[in-house]
Amino acid sequence: MNLLDTGRSALRSLRANKLRSLLTALGIIIGVAAVIAMLAVGEGAKRTVAEQLRSLGTNLMMVMPGTVTSSGVRISAWGRNTLTEADARAIQDEVPYVLAAAPALRGSGQIIHGNLNWPSQIYGVTADFLVAREWRMSSGRALDENDLRSSAKVAVVGQTVAQMLFGGTDPVGQAIRVRFVPFTIVGLLDAKGRNAEGVDQDDIVLIPLSTARGRILWQPPGRLRTVGQVTVKMADGADMLEAEAQVRELLRQRHRLQPDQDDDFNIRNLSEVVKAEQAASRVLSGLLAAVASVSLLVGGIGIMNIMLVSVTERTREIGIRLAVGARRRDILTQFLAEAVILSLGGALVGIALGVGGSLALEHFADWQVVLGGEAILLAVASASVVGVFFGWYPARKASRMAPIEALRYE
């Protein structure tokens, strides 16, 4: 009996018990669909983390005020002179491989244009801020040194602010009021999207640091040169952990901290954070795929159970075929073919359900999913292996029956 005849005979046997065949394949269907959907979700999570890395900028550190101890009480460092523009310049000049160290002041307030207004984040920055964040301009120009020296009332806005106040038209040259102070928009930033915390990075207004300090984000005497954060951009190939240690040592020296004193600043190594998130997403993807694969295992056990029942029911048929000259290999091949057909048929239906389920998750749950051919091939290959592995024992049991004993079976 050739393979074509074997396949036809296996299909006839399966069609004779359609409902049982469908229920047997159900485990494979669910398993394949779950594997495809979970791999798509996991790959989407990794893609999301990669996009967040690109939106933040690579090789990036954030230096921010920390906490200080006064009379034995730990208090916020925002009320103390702990991080200054001079610190940013020192990091730029004294730490190797630093491309930019951009100080910034941060606040929030209403942005007004005509009879429209929008609450947004306001950043007082230097010209190095966009360099550090790898942020490109969509139109217009960036802030420059002349704007800082003259405390110019000019602003660069993000895409969200432009959409809310100007309806998507180019805002360059338009007038806005930032906390009721008039500004002229000179540039529009490219879209960055949301960061790892879900904050809209495009909901932002950038103004010169000197203008922010004097007119918008006013500081009391004694804090005239302090800043809220310093964004540090390292060169490609730099050791970020070593750079973090050097920045910490430099700031401790500049702030005259004793060995037993805690840092009065915080350093957040964003590259390490994103690497940790990428590693976590890979583990999550593997865990999801492993959990989904349990369904394939359960489906395989179901196939083996039903095939054993089928062998028992068809004992006389097996005996007759062996008696009229069928080889044991033919019996083995037929029952094995039935198991594989059940698995592959279930895999095809599972692929359709898995793809449909992934697209539904993307549409209704707003999850990013990535459907790849590798996941589908893996699911089909797994289903085939399950069919052969769990179908082998029942098929072997059928092929090793003694013809006389099989004919006597009632």
C-alpha cells in the first residue's frame, strides 16, 4: 500500500467518526491557536520595548535631585541646592565619552492659543537637550545658544500640543502664551510616542532654560543656577555602568559628600532599564509559549487515548487485513497516518483561530502583536511531532496484533 492509498484509507476511517475526530483534534486546535497568539503577543511586547528604547534615545542616563539628611531627617532634595548647571558642565567636560550633558528645569502649565488652551509639560532646556534625546525636528528649527543668551521668548512644541492647539497644521511662526507669557513657536518636534511609564512624550513645550528660570519656572534666591535634571548622552560603545560610576564619583566630589553620606542625587541608567525590560519580555514570551504548549501536550494525549480506543474497536478489521496479506508495516502506517492527519488538520484550524485571535487582541485590547511565519511554522511542526509521538504507540500496538487472536475478538 503506497502513501496515497494509506492517506485515503486514514481519511475514510476518520470520516466514519466525524464528531469523535473533531473532538480529538480540539486539543491540537486550541494548542496551536494559543501558541501562535502568545508568540505574537510576546513578539509585540519585545517590539514595544525596542520602540521605547528608540524613543528615549540610546546610551542615556538621567541625573536628578535625590534626598538629603537634615538633623537626622531625610527630606526631598528639591528644596536644596543639589544639582546645578555647573554640575552638567563638569559631567560634559570631565567624564569620558559624554556627547552631551543637558540640564533642564521642568514644570507644567496651560498653553494658550487664541481661545484654545491645553495643559502640558514645560521644559526649560539648553541646545544640547535634543542632541541628548536624539530628537529630530519635524519643521522649523531647534533652540540655539542665542536664544539662551538673550532669554528669548521662543518655543519648540511637541506633536500633541500642536494637534490640540492648531489642529495638525504647522504651528511654526504662531504665537502662544505659556503661563500667560507670550512666546513664538520656532519649531515642531517629531513624534516620539509614549515612554515605558505610558507618559506621552509629545505633550511637551521646550523653551530656553534662561527664559524658564526668569519668567516661567521661577526660582527663589539661592537656587538661581539649580536644575531639575541633567540628561547625559554617552557615545556608542561606551560602558554605561562604568560611566554611571564616574558620574556618581564626580558629583559626590563636587557636592563635598563624605564617605558615610548618602548621594544627594539619583542616577537612572535608562539603557540598563530598557535592557532589563527586554530581558523580562523575552522571559515572558518564553513563559507564554510554554504555557500555551501545554495545550498541545494535552491534545496529544487526547489523540493517543482516542487512537487506543479506535484500535480496540477495529481489532477484527485489523485481524482480517492481516489474514488476507496486509503487512504489519501497512497497519502501522495507516494508524500513524490517522494520528498525523488529526494533528495537521487541527493545526490548520488552529492557525486560523490563532491569527484571528491575535488580530482581535490588537484591535480590541490595543495590544501590539507581531505575526511571523516562524510562529506558524513552529506551531505546525509541533503539531506534526505531537501526532507522530502520541500516535506511534497505538499504531505499533495495532501492527503487533496476532491475526488469529484479532479475528476471535468480539
